[in-house]
Amino acid sequence: KLHLVDLAGSERLRASNASGQRLEECKHINASLAALGNVIAALTSVSARHVPYRDSKLTRLLADSLGGNCKTTLVACVAAASMGETLSTLKFASRARHVHNSARVSQGLDPRTRMLSLERQLARLREELRMRERSVVDARRFVQAEAELQRAE
């Protein structure tokens, strides 16, 4: 998978003087960025038990990249003209830097190798089932022998 996402920074509603559809877009952008911040906070927190990936479409889309089996790169673009937004961007990038993924190459993509692996697993499970059936039969015989001894006494 390759995801390229331009987060575009938070939209300051007062500064943008947006109205109508543009205002609604700004609200959605801010909600997605807030949800992304919550996910990153949960992933970097030691005590967090739940990561809220389902809070926005953006976090659902980036779930693998944020805490899954992917290599992730974040590019934070800043401008000296807007120090407030630059500081906010740098804080966000600093928090995101602490998210650690453990990317591994997926194994068993070859169908023949996967089939052989499943056949070995099936054979092992069948043998385990035979062993359990034998132990059940042996236990039944033991119970029957014990019952015969008690009747004989």
C-alpha cells in the first residue's frame, strides 16, 4: 500500500472567512485532524487501552500506516510567515515521531507454499484428534474395567 496524504494544516475559521460549502469543508478537515491527533496520542501513550481509528475516514484509511505493519514517513512543512501554525505543526510532528511501527514482510504469499503449510497443519491436527480419541477410548475402558471390579466385589 502507498498512501500519500496532504493534511493541509488546520483551517482557522476566523482567519479564512469561509462560508457555505467552504466552511463545511473546513469543519471536516479540522475534525479529521483532531481525530488523527487523538489516534497519535493514544499510540504514544503508555496507558491508552483503545486507539480510536474509527473516529474519522482519515484515521481508518491510515490505520495500517499509523500503528500497523507499514513503514511510515511524515513530512511537516512549515513557514516562517505563520509562527502559530508552524509551532502547531512542529508539535504534531514531534508527537507523531514517537509512533513506532514494526513493519515485517508478509510471508506465505506463494499459493503452493501456503497450501503445503495448510496440509501440514491439517495432518498435525488429525494426529492430535486421533490421540485424543484414543485417550477417550482408554478412559472409557478404564471406567468399564473399574465398574466390573466393583460388581465382582
